Amino acid sequence: MTVSKPIQSMILLLLGSMITISLYAQQDERVLFTVDDHPVTVGEFRYIYEKNNSDQADYSRTSVEEYFELYKKFKLKVAAAKEAKMDEIPELQQELEGYRKQLANSYLVDKQVEENLIQEAYQRSQEDREIAHILIQRPRKRTETAEEETRQKALKVKEMLDKGQPWEEVVRQHSQDAASNKSDGYLGWFSAMLPAGFYELENATYDTEVGEISDPVPSRLGYHVVKVLDKRPARGQVEVAHILVKKQDDMRPVKLLADSIYSKLQSGQSFEELAKLLSADKNSAGNGGRIGYVKINQYEKTFEDAVFGLESNGDFSPPVLTSAGYHIIKRLRARDLSDYEKATRRFKAELSTNPRRDIARKRMISNIKETSGYKEHQANISTYKTALGPDFLTYAWKGPKLKDKKIITFSGGMKFTTEELTEYLRGNIRERIKYKDRKSPQDVFDLLFVKFADQCVVKYEEDNLENKYPDFKNLMREYSEGILLFEITKQNVWDKASTDTVGLKRYFNKNREKYQWGPRARIKEVRVTTSTPKVAQKVHKIAKKKGLASVIDKYGDTDGLVKQRTRIKSPEDLPEGLAMERGAMTELSETDDGYMFTVVDMLLPKSLKSLSESRGFVIADYQSELEEAWVTELAEKYTIKRNEEVFDSIVQR
């Protein structure tokens, strides 16, 4: 099958999970219990209880009591880690800061703006739009001058159309999309979301009324003037399978075979089996012809129309001709476009890598400025800017010799000074020097100061995330305490169990009966290195009739013909078909270098394992004993007080 027009193809080609916790759980600051007067709130307990119990978080007394005991032990270990000042270890602090930055990225977008973008994409996805366009291509070498020249050309095109010059005439004279020019700029039907770099084109497609022409809009290709031809309810996406009868020079036998397959389907034969047997599309035949979800502008028009002409799941089409041959298409299922929750998940995933998300970021920065007491100290900024000389646009620039003064401040006391501004500007060497000989130092400063200010706003927001988002605070506490738990347990349990050889041996001797071998078999893997089947069969026959010893006696002096390897196997590890009986033997099987078979040489009774044979299991059990003793010790060391009234209030049954 071939894809539709090149410009369509180009457009279509170019074009982390959070646990939801109830607001009540996040904000409930009542103290549930204390560990040496350090409080654990109901909100914290609810958050971790619901997260780890998921659908089983029914708040029954049994469930809450069980989890309380687990969380109490966890908090005891965290208290021990903090007393040992593990939270002051530089490596752990760096790890926590790295996690914080990573987590902060998911919050540093105005959630309302993101929701607006999702709603916009959802609403648009309910409707397909048919469009034509005039394209003024952007030069390969992108400069500000070239960009403006391209925009001006597009504006002149729009002016011609506004003055009444026929669309078809302007397309032929000015559009630089050679493929669509042949059809008056026709592109076809489109639906949201368009790929990265085409958001403005999507806006023009959906914001322009049918029959109207848009103002020029930019994309990754250049500037488009869009004419909206029609609209319809969205075709959406339909999962299909097909049987392909491939095109040949003489199409008569191709059509006969396609009609024959169609008749077989009408008589009730299996579509999947016929696809496996007869479809020329080898990529899908083995899967019953399944090719996945089809959406508009993905395949040729005849194929697409046939797909969306199938009304019910299970319906199949008569043979449909495309440039690849004849297709018989079966509808499997349609994606429900009206399901907002599913659409939200899909659009949210797409927005995470789509530049239109930058819009949300810009709006976020603007909103933070309005609500955070953001202030630029213009007098100090002007003094700094005036002090910049020609060396600002060179590698040698070190910064102006000025007193450190406030540049940007926020309510609450956070501030950024000339020293931090200088550090930022020195770190952006390439940004400074790329404008040399084209802009003045002051003009370059203005460009870079906007980016510096945005960075300050983001830093302010990062530092206030715990106060603004209770779930962020919960996640940071969870990760921080998780790091401490790992380190303190490693020190007191895991490392101790691995290095305390005397204690490990004492534990093993005390519990030796736990570590035993069950019944096992000693087997012989016999390899016959020959390419002659008759020789291998003869060896196997002798072993089966007279025993393996007879084979070794007969062929032991033959260079490399027969080799054997001894292994000890549990019943479940024996080769398939080999019984747990002395003398049992597998059939002869072929290998890369000859043939092989396996013989049960001896049955071994139950026996005690040595420490080396059971070391992994012993260490794990010893760790459990050490941890239990450690937790008992911690419970005696730290005082835990539970507020029974508060505890009872969260129990629901």
C-alpha cells in the first residue's frame, strides 16, 4: 500500500505516573503517632497506605492495623538513620537533589494550561477538517532576515487573495509545494493532534471557518495560507486486518483470486486462516492479517474509504484495488474517541514531547511572576547593562566591576543578584559571541536577560514546590526516607550478614535441618560427534540395550567419537521426557556438532547441604533474623505513641 500525497506524508511524519491521592489525605495534618516526639500525620499515613495497598486500601481495622505495624517499623529505621546523621552524607544529598530536579520537571508546568491544551486537542479530535494550502518554504539557512522575508511573501499572498485574486491562480503562481499544486493546493483531511512543529497549522485548520482562508501561519516547513474546504465528524481510528493479493502485470488472475477469497469468506471460512494461507503481505499474514489501527491520511484513499465504510466489528469488504493490489479488509474494533479519560492519557503522553508544551511553560512563568511578588530592580539592571563593553561579546569577558546588588526579588525573601547574573552570562559564552558584529552588547544583554529571568522564576517555583503541592512533598519525603532506609539496613543487616562469617556459620549450624537436598539424579550427557546418523543410532541402541558402560568400552579408544559429562539434577530440572528412574534414557537428538542423549546413572537420596551449597539461602534467612533483632532493639530505644482517637477515626469498618 502507498501513502498519500508527499506533503501529507511530511506533515504526518514531522508533525511519568503519579498516584492520585485524595485532597483530604494530603492536607490532614492531625498527628497519628510520634516516634520520639517526631510526628507522623494522618495525611502522610493515608498517602503511603493508599499507594502501597492500591485497590485493597479498604481502611478496615485489620488492614489499617497491619499496615500501621509495617510503617511503624519503617519509621523506627528512619529514626535510627537520622540519629546516625546519614541524611548529612554528601553522596546521599546529591542523589536526593538529582531526584528532586527530575521530579520537579513534572510540576513545572501550569497544570491548568496543560489541561486546556488537552481539552483543546480532545475537542478538535472529534472533527476532521479538509484543507488546501499555499506554502512559502523557509530557506534551509535560517536567519532572522530570511524568516522575515518568508513571512512577508506569505502576507503578500494573503493580500492577493483578500483583493479577490482566485485561489487556484495564486496557488499556481506562488505555492512552493509542487505535489499539492497540481490539485489547487489540496492536502486532504486532517485531525488533531498534528505532529510537532505544526501546531500553528492545526490552529489555522480548526480556527478558520469552512470556506474561509487563514492568515499566514508558520510551521517547520515554512509559512502556510490555509483554506478550509469542509468538516465532518471524525473518522477516528479503526483496527483492521487485511488479505492482500499482490499486483501483477496481468491483473485478471489477481482479481479472480481476490474474488475467490471473498467468496470463501462469505461462505463462513476463517478470515485469519485465509490470511495466513493466502495473503501476500508477509508482515501481517502470520498474525491473521492484522495491521493495527488505521487513521485518516495513512493509506491510499480507496483503502481508507473501505476501512471507514465498514460499520460493525467483524464486517469485511469486497476486494479493494490500490497500487499494491487487491485487499479484502476486516474491521476488528474502533477506538472510542468520546472516552475523555482515555483521550486525556493519550494526549498527555503526546504533549510531553510536543513543542506546544512550551506554551504552557511560558504561561506558567507569566502566572508565577504575577503571584510571587516578582520584581526587577531596573536601576541596578540599567547600571549593569551600561557597564558592558565590546569584550562582552568575546571569550575574555569576566564581568563588570560592580558592587553585588539585587537584580530580581520575590516575596518571601528570595533574591538574585548581579553576581548570579554574571555567573549566568559567563556560562552562556556561545549565546554571547554568536551575535558579535551583528548586535550591540546591550542588545545581546536584553536577549539573555529574558532567559535569566525565566530561570530565576523556575528556581523560585522549584524551591516552593513542597508548599504548593502536597503530593510533591509526599513523594520527596518518601524518596528521602527510602534512601535512608536502604543505607541503614545495608549497614545493620545486609553487610553484616555477608561479612559476619562466625555469626553466619553459627546460624547455619543451629538451623542446618532447613537446608537439604531433595531426591536428585546423577545423569550422564552423552555426545556422539559424527555427521552420520547410522553411527549415532548404533551408539544409542547399544546404550539402551547393554548400558552406558558398554558404549564406553566399545568406543572409548575411538578419537573423540563419544564423550560424556556428569551432572546432578533435581526432578524438575531433568530433560523433558526423562523419568526419575535409574537407567532411564532420552531419545537421540541432533546437535550442532553431532548427536546426544541423556541417561539417568544414579538416584541420590535426600541429604543435608553444606554451607557453601546453601549460602545464598542462609544469608537471606540470617538477614531476617538480624533485622528482627534490630527492630526489637529500636522499639526499646525509641518511644512510639499512637493517638487512638485519631487512629479510630480513619478506620472505616
